[in-house]
Amino acid sequence: MAVRAVVLPAIGAPLEITGIELPDPGPGQVRVRLAAAGVCHSDLSLSNGTMRVPVPAVLGHEGAGTVVAVGEGVTRVAPGAPVVLNWAPACGACHACALGEVWLCANALNGAAEVYARTTDGTELHPGLNVAAFAEETVVPESCVLPVPDGVEPVDAALLGCAVLTGYGAVHHAARVRPGESVAVFGVGGVGLATVQSARIAGASRIIAVDVSPEKEELARAAGATDYVLASGTTPREIRARTGGQGVDVAVECAGRAVSIRAAWESTRRGGRTTVVGIGGKDQQVTFNALELFHWGRTLSGCVYGNTDPARDLPVLAAHVREGRLDLSALVTERIGLEGIPAAFDNMLAGKGGRALVVF
């Protein structure tokens, strides 16, 4: 059956909107009709080679929809079930999974190397980060779908698949923000805005949003930021000035750039914690000297997928949505069709914030 999809023909090549031949689900597989997909900066990182992916590929990893068919042996979902796509399913058997660190599963992305569909001329296609959400329909392993929690619309549920899980987990699992602590969020795109909301949910006393664009201030304050700082060479000094000369307790970096990682670290108090969520390239080198590491006693840590377990955390996020603490619509700056995805990539390159949501 042919469906429309956005294909990345080669690393660095323009995206192509075309028809692809999607097979019926095989044993252990599920076919999903997409309701919506978020355009994430990680998709841009895949297209430009910052993150490696077999090509040609259909990108898109943040999505939700409805099951339309299942293969032999599928027991967790049935046709008609609304589901969230889980692009990083844990295998449950590797060393990281045995430690309970399912977000570091060594086998989570094995499916990206598989051939899951073909173009109409027979060219083999890979499923991006496992799930190929930039298409009207997709076929994925059963492990790559989770039920949409009660009280969340399928279109909104797409955002739970990456941006919200990452931002929420960065605050609650990686940085472990405590009530009354101060937080600075560097980069207020989709993940950054989810991080701001999550810091508010955690009870942060002050939330300072930092970005290069003045246009993002309204979005950041609507999400819960108490302060907004335009990024510059003096950002750490300005943040310390707003926190009694001490710096914030926690900084979360969502841009993946060396200069903002360093600025986030310098913006924390002595003994403060910096969590890096943004995905940067190998050319983004961050340096520290040994004396400052000793003197400041700060902690710098990475964060993969918010250090979350989607099966555990999705119901928690749904409760926040139902009770009005988490506003998914506040993350979306534009709603587009498949044809709008190339322009959404251009917007990310231009530093525009929020999330483009593809609605099918």
C-alpha cells in the first residue's frame, strides 16, 4: 500500500516528499496511521550527519496515531487503539537495562538499520530513529508503541514521545530539581519550553529562560519562566546578578552548543548542577581547567531522552495534562502538513522556537 512520506535520500540532501510502498505488518509488528508528528531538532541532526543514520530514510521520531493492523503474535495492542510511538524501546537484556537505565539501552536503535519500506521505484528505505513518523502511516515493532494515556488527545500525545519526556526527565530524573531551587534553561525551543514547564511543576522558585531570540520571551513566560535573558557573552554574570550573586542551583542546556554549555555551567552556584540535553556535534568542544573544577565543586552531566522510562513516565505526564499543570499546546508554534516539514527545518536552522506539529 502506498502512502506519502518525507524521505531523506542522503546525508545533507534536501528532503523529498514522495509516495512509498509500506508492507503489511509482519510477525510482532504494528501498522499505525499517524495523527500527528513533532518536528524535533534531532531530526535536523540526523539529516545533516551530526547523528548517524542509514539512508535513504524516513525521519520523524515524535508521533502518535491509531493502530490499523497488527501482525501475528502481537498482544499488547489491537486495531483501533490510540498509541504513542516510542523511538527508543529498551531491549530489557543489555547491561544498561539490567541496571534499570533503560534510556541507555545498547540495542534501542537497532531497528534504524533495518529496511522497513521501499520507494515506488523499489529503493530500500530505513526507518530513521526506528519509527519513521514523517509519513501518513508507518509499520513498527510492537515494542515501539505505547498506549495513549486517558485524557490526552492523540494529536497532542505526539509531543509526549520526545520533547515532553526529555524536558520532564531532564528536570525530574537527571537534574532532580527540588522545590524552592532556582533553574536556568538555555535554549527555549520545544524541549526547552517543556523543561521550563517541568521546572515549574517541580516547584522551582525562579526559572530563568535564556535564548538568542527576543521573540521567544513570550513563549517562555507563558510556559512558566519568571525571567528572560538574551544570550550574550555576559549571560552568566547577568544570571548571578539576578540570584543574589550566587548563580542558579540548576542549569539545563537544551541547545547542544559549546558556548551555551559553558555558559550554563558558569551560571550555577558553587556546588550547582548542569544537565546537558542538547545534542551537539563533535566540533563543539567544551574546556575546563583543573583548578576551577576543584574550586567550584559543580556537577556537569549528560542526559539521554531525559533519563526516562516512557512506560513509567507517560502516565505521570498524562496526569499533569489532565490536571492542568502541563500545557502541551504551549509547545506548538505552528501546525503544518507534510509539505511544511522542509520549511520547519529551515526555521530550526534560523533559531525559531517552539515546535512545528505535523497534523495528518
